[in-house]
Amino acid sequence: MQGGTSTATRAFIGGISLAALLAAALLWRTDPAAAGLGTFVVVTALGALAHAYPIRGYRHQAYQVTLPFIAIAAAAFSAPQLIAFILLIHLAEQARLRRPVSIQWFNGCDYLISAAIAAVLYHRAALLLPDGALGQLIGALAAGCTFILVNRVLLAGVLWVARGLSPLTSGLFQPELLAADLVIAWVAGPMMIVALEAGPWTMLITAGPLLLARAALASLIALRQPAVQRTHAKAA
């Protein structure tokens, strides 16, 4: 997606931009309650830190361990807070890595769509789930899984349009990487419950497993890259 210069790429990014506006409007209509200032600051700061240090994947892809913070933001933030969260974590990444504007714009829209859908699902599911910690755990995990699925589908679409990489050759749906994302998403529920019970400062401790998850994800990507390259070579 170098510069997003092709007509098909520009059309795809334009469609994603419109979808992001519609997703934000849908989230606004849901009207979730706002989180406290302390929770917003801690989740956003940790999310920005995690997002600013991606793991380099195959063919310029990047993987972050931001997912638990996104799941918590989707579950606990109001619409303006969630939009601000998505904007701030991408600004943090951009300040450090200086990605092309078209790529960062797409990434921001992709994350907003994915997070908004996850947030709406969480708040709708809350009406059906049991009250208390169990319902919140299930909802946070569902929000995380929803974000993973929507994010990967949108990213696979733009890689196919802009770089000619099919979903298979892109490596986005490798079982090992999807499993790693699921494990990372699983961290969000306990983090959120502990933060609600004991205060947002506890995330400074409960986020610790993400350091191990980051190392494990980097190892998985390094192991799987040769296999993905062979698949891409056969497809070519």
C-alpha cells in the first residue's frame, strides 16, 4: 500500500473512511457511559506505549500487544473517549515510526471500525450476560475476539487490493498468530475486573504478562515468516 496511489487502493481507503464515520455514529447512538478520568488516562497511556512499539511482521505488517487495552476501552469508554483513545494510540505510533500518512489513516479507520463494533457488541451483550464479574469477563473476551476478526478482515482486504496479497499469502490468518492474539485478548478481562475493583493503577501490574506475550509473538512471527514466503512464492 505504498502511498495508496492506485485508483482501487484510494477507493478502498475511501470506503473504509466512510465506514469509520458510520461506525462512530453507531457507537454514539449506543451512548455508553464514560469511564473515570484516571481509567482513561492509564488505559490510553499504556495502550499508546504498547502501540508505539510494534513487532515487524511479514511484508511490512506490524503486530502490537495493544489488544487488551482496546478491549477494555471498548467495554468501559464512552464514544468520545473511545474515539480519542484510537486517535491517541496512533499518534503515539506515528510520532515514533513516521509511517506514510495513507497507511496510518487506514490503520486508524480500521481500528476505529473494529473497536466500535466490539464496543457495540459488548454493550448489547451486557443485556443478556449475567451481572457482575462473570458477565464482564465474557463480554471483554467477546469484544477482543470481535476486534481481532474485523481488524484482520479489513487489513486482508487492503493488502489484497493494494499489494496483490491474498488472505492466504498475507499470513494474517495463520493459526498460530490467531491463537497468540486470542491469548493476548484473554488478558483483557482480568485486567478490567481488577481495575474496576481496585483502581486503574493496578493495570501497571496486570499488564505484565503482555511483556511475555510480546516476546512469544515475535518468536512465532520469526518462525512462520519462511513458511509464508514459500506460500507466496508458490502463489506467484
